[in-house]
Amino acid sequence: MKYSVITFGCRVNQADSLGFEEELRAAGAESVASQSADVVIVNTCSVTATSDQGARQTIRRIARDNPSARIVVTGCYATRRPDEVAALSNVVQVVSNDDKPRMMSLVRLKSDSTYVSDQRRDENGPCGATIQPGVAGRTAFTLRVQTGCAEPCSYCIIPSTRGRPRSVPLQDLLREVERIAASGFKEIALTGVHLGSYGRDLDSPSSLIQLLRHLSSWSEKASAERVLFRISSLEPMDCTREIVDLVATSPAFAPHFHLPLQHASNRVLSAMRRPYPIEYYSALVDDIRARLPQASIGSDIIVGFPGETDDDFEQLVSYLEASPLTHLHVFPYSDRPGTAASLMNGKVQGAAIRERGRKVREIGQRLTQRFHDSQVGTTHRALTLEDGSLVVTGNYQKLRIPPGLPRNQWVVIRITSHDDGELLRG
């Protein structure tokens, strides 16, 4: 059987899709472009109305370009609007997020109605299947350590589409890290819907810092040169001083943080139900910059939240311009039915939202330019990607180097420009 997996949205979805691919390949299926696939799995996002629209457009395009394709849709949009998704052309199955762990046993993928695989998949990932660097274009492995969220952010639909927080037990994760490393991966991105809540729900409660300390110890025993761990998006209130200290002192972790701010007006943060003021966030990222001068620090920003005034927006602009952040993901506010924000008064006009988004994206470009300027002349360990002529550094800069090396090899480079690096040691 020929298959294709198309993924929208967050790293958690990327991790889920990687699990689907492992099981499909273990069952003998072949990965191809969606135009040639017998089965296409579309893993959707629903964080904004644009996310929903993008999924619908992709499903319609697949059905148009490949009329015989059997389309299976999962993810947050499929969970939130299953009937709407099921009505789209060629969709043969809609699988909720809760049922993702049983995807391969739920979905009849062959035309003769037999299952591709009878193996069961629990929330800890595939059982016995393996995938190697380079498969589906991936050099790093995205490992989901938990799913679900109980935070009450007023704009977010994800708690209703992902459910309560559920963590993977520590020992299961350590075994999975061993398996991933044995498959040849040298970078592992740790991700979760609410990553900072890791371990709180377990029968034997744990925490993210405990997990990170175990991974640091494992890395020391296995050789720190072997695997680099990258921490995915982390809520500011969960990024403790202990975590910052560990990242600053352990070679097992990339000097890379992604800390969603969402806004810099305390009035708007309160309306968003974000559990910190701008003063807390500012002190946190200033501390990270002081402890790790070369760290990349990304953030998410929402513009046009209901009730956002010109003064609120100016507070956001003023903070961002002077901040140590290195890159921004900008989200124009989008009503999500079922959220508290969708019922709020003071909705900002679409034209104003678009203009505010444009201004913040321009600030983000300047912040990234400033960071890249500061890194010229510095030396980094980096991992080769694609055909070996592209590398990614621990602080998440992607640079071109002379060709000739294979993918997935550690090298040492000196940054010579925003886009290029000099190979010092391969």
C-alpha cells in the first residue's frame, strides 16, 4: 500500500504523525506524494479559523488531484468539527485526538477492507516499529512526552480538543529515548500540549525538571556528543530557574527556548487568563539572556484580542522592540466558538488586526536580524540536514556549508553570515 501523511500545526501533531509513519512502514507501506497515495492521513490543527480553512483546502485538493485516494482525517479540527470534516470529498474516516493511539487498528486502509496492521499503539508511541533519520525528510525526532491541557486561557480551544493532561511515565520515556538513539537520531525535540505540566498527573507524580535531569544523566552516560535534546514550547510560568540553570550547564540541551508571551499589556493578559504579568515574563527572558548569551528565545504573540486598544497595542510594540527575543510567531486573533473570548465585547476590526499583525511581524524580522548579526563570528556544534549542505545549530540557526557531508552528522562551524557557516570540523 502507498500512503501519504500531511501534518498541520504544532510539534505534538508532528510527533503523532511520526508515530503513524512508523507503524505504516513497519506494516510494509510505502511513503509517496499525496497525488499517488492509496491512503492519505491529514493531521489537522484548529488553533485559528485559518487553520481550519487550510485543512479543508488541502483535503479538497487531494480529492481533486487523486480521486481514488481514501482520506483519513484526524487532529484538532477533526475532533472539534467531525461532521463537517466527514462531509468533505473522499474522507472515509474521521479519527479524534483521543483515538489517535489506535489509529492503525481503527482505520481500514486497504481496498479489500483488511487492516494494514493489527498491532496496537498506546499513548507512549509505536510498539516495536522503527524509523531512521532522513525518512519523510526528518533529521530530528519529535518525542511527545505528554498531551492535553487544563489551562483556562480564554482564547484557546485546545483543552476541549486534546482533553485532560496525560503524561508518559518516565521509565517508558527513557526506553523510548534509547530506541530513538539506537535508530540513529542525534537530536530529539521534547514536546507536549502543555509540556510544563509533565508528570503532575502520573500515579507517581513527577515534573519536567525531573525528566530533564534524567535525560541529562542518561546523556552523560551515553556520551553528550550523541544526542541533543531540544525543549519545545514552554509556558513562561513553567520555565523555572532550575530549568534555565540545567540548560545553561548541561551539554545535553540546546540553548533554545520558545516561551509564548501572547501580549505585553497586563490588562490584555488578564483578559486572556494568562497567569503572569509582563514584568514576570520580562524578568524571565532577561535572565535567560544573561545566563545564555547565545540562546535563541522565540515567542508567540496574539494581535487583535477582543478589547485590545491602541494603547494596549503600543505597550506590546514598545516591549517587543526592546526585548531580547529572537523570533516571533504572530497570530491574528480568531474567534473559536466555545471559548470565553468568543463571547467578549470589543471585537477589533479585521483591517486593524491585519495592520497590527503586519507591524509585529516587521518587529519580529528586526529581532531576528539583530540576533543573526550578533552571532556572526561565533562557533557552534551543528547537525547536518537534507543533503549535508545545510546545518542547524543548537541555538536554531540554519546555515549553508560546503557540500560533501552526509545528513545527520555532528560538525563544528563558525558563522560567517546570516545564511552561511565555515566548516571547522566534520
